[in-house]
Amino acid sequence: MTDRQPPVDGSGPEPVKPLPGAVAFLGMGLSAAVCVAIGVGLGLWADSAWHTAPALLVVGLLLGVAAAAAMVVGQIRKYL
């Protein structure tokens, strides 16, 4: 039996690298979820404080979605 040695010139297969894109997508999803959750939370709080249900909940949801979209676009621009 002979031991097979890797080529010295480095022309062999490259080692498998971890996926940095998966971490970036996880960060984008997490930041989007946090933005929407904060918007909904503030909307619910404002509705209970001023008895305007569900008007401020909808406003908070829309602001949270807009903030999430802006956050994701900003994070995507880093990779373009």
C-alpha cells in the first residue's frame, strides 16, 4: 500500500470554506424581524394608551416593514 501525497504545486482541490452568505442572510432576516416586531409593539402600546385600536397598530406595522426594507437594502448594498 502506498500513501498518496497531495501535489506540492497546489493544484489539488481547494478546501471547503464555510458559507459567509448564510450568516449574512441570517442577519438580514433577524434585523427585519426585529424592525417589524418593534413597529408592531409600539403600535400596540400606542393603541392601548390612546384607545385608537387598530389604527396605530397598522401605522406601526407599516413603519416596521418600511424600516425592515431599508435595513435589508442597506445590508445588501454592502455586497454589491
